[in-house]
Amino acid sequence: MEEITVSLATDQEARACLALLPEVKGAAAELLIARRRGALAGAAAIFWQSWATPAGFPITIQVVPAERRHGVARRLLAGAADLAAEETDGLWSFDAYAEDSDAARFVEALGFRRERRQHFFQARIDALLENISPLLTRLRRREGAVSPPRIAPLGETPLDEIGWLVSAELGGGPFSAQARMRSQTAPESWVKDRSQVAMVGDQVAGVILWRIDADDVAVVDARVVAAPWRGGAINLTLLEAGLLRGKAEGLTEVRFHCDDTVRDTISLARRAQAREVATKAAWYLPFSAE
């Protein structure tokens, strides 16, 4: 018997895989199972959806502690690459990791490269609003007679359209985005979710996905503006709307993040004297040498 075997997980094996990969539960993922000498040694999940640029599918891998350092992760990665090589250009790590973390060292050892950094900030809501106000005034003056968008709660807007918009900008697939938003708009989630949508007529112009965490801090997961309205005031209008709602509910702090290419958001964070609480990297493995 070959010492390590990798195959697609059967329905019966999927339960064991999900026990190793709890972050995958409820997602549309292809599960791979690794066995060493016939016993469960590890699992991988590959998400069959294009994610970010360069093109690639996200993957997460976990090895049973007692089976580590035997090549199990590399065999799982090779199996995933064989499945995806005809469909996309590479693989992304499922999560971003701090560069000095064990997780980062793990994916780097597997051949992933750091593709971009993500900066995580925490700021006072009042400080951000003070800096947003003059920027919005200038943008609105430039736009002249353009009517401002209507800001609506996420649950009152077309989730399918928003799912496609979020997926196109942030990756992860429209159906995953829609499932996430439907779960956020379920009655038991209304207490914590505060996401808002900018509507121009009956069209979705943009969305801010934000929530309140267990520490009563506002957390902005994403801000996305549809192509026809980029470069205008809607992006900041959404942020202002979210911050004003948070302030009205008694919140004083907000957390948000951006890639290191989004210079406007980084500049806004600096002006508001936001604290950079973490820096993480997104990791990518191309299938061919570049």
C-alpha cells in the first residue's frame, strides 16, 4: 500500500474532513482527504471560484498533528493543483496571515508567495467623520446637481445583485457572498449586522458590509462601489452612513482594513490617527513559473 494517498472525499469522509476544516462548513468547496497507511492524515478544501487577481482558487489545508512532517500537506496541495490546473492560474491561501505567524511559514514552505499586504486599522468614529466631511463636500461640489443615493438596509435590497457585485470586486464567488448576506439578514442576525446599500433609482450603486462585534466595536468587512459610480462620492457616502449609524447607536470605535494598493483609505486612516492593529499578507501559488 502507498504510504500517503489523496482522493476526493466521499460523502461519508466529508464529515471527518470538516472536523479538520471547520471554516469550510456551509461553503461550496471540493474536499480532498489524505490517508497515511490507511488512516486519516489530513484534508484540504478548494473553493471552485475565481478569487482576486492574479486568478486563482482559494484553498485551505489541515494535517492531523500526529501526521505532520511526513509530506501530507504537499500531497494534498498537489492533488488540489491537479484538479484546478485546467481551470485557473494558481491557488490562494484561504486566509491572510501575519507574516511572522506559523500559518504564514506553513504556506510559504509549500511554495506560496506573498502577493500583497492587508492593513488593519482601528479608529475613533468621530475622527474619521471629521476627515470625511470636507472630502465629501469637495466631491459633491464637483458632481454638481447629481442626486445623492438612497441609503437602505441590506435586508431591503436585491441580495443577488449585491452578491455579484461583491464577488466581482473581492472574489469568493457570488453564491458564497449571497449566502453570507442572507445569513446576516436573518431575524436572529439583525441585532449585530448593520450593512447598508446605496441605491440610485432601482440600481445598486454600492454596499458597505459592516457589523458590531462582541466588544461593541463597528467592523467594516467591505466597501464596494459598482463601476458606473466609481470615482465619485458614493464610496465615502457609504462610509459616512455606516459611521453615523454606528455613532447613533453609541459606538465610538471602528475597525477596517484595506490592501496596500488602496492609498486613499490608508491616507484617510493616517489623517484620522487610526491605530494599525495588524498587518497580514495574502499568499498565492502560481501553477507555472512567471
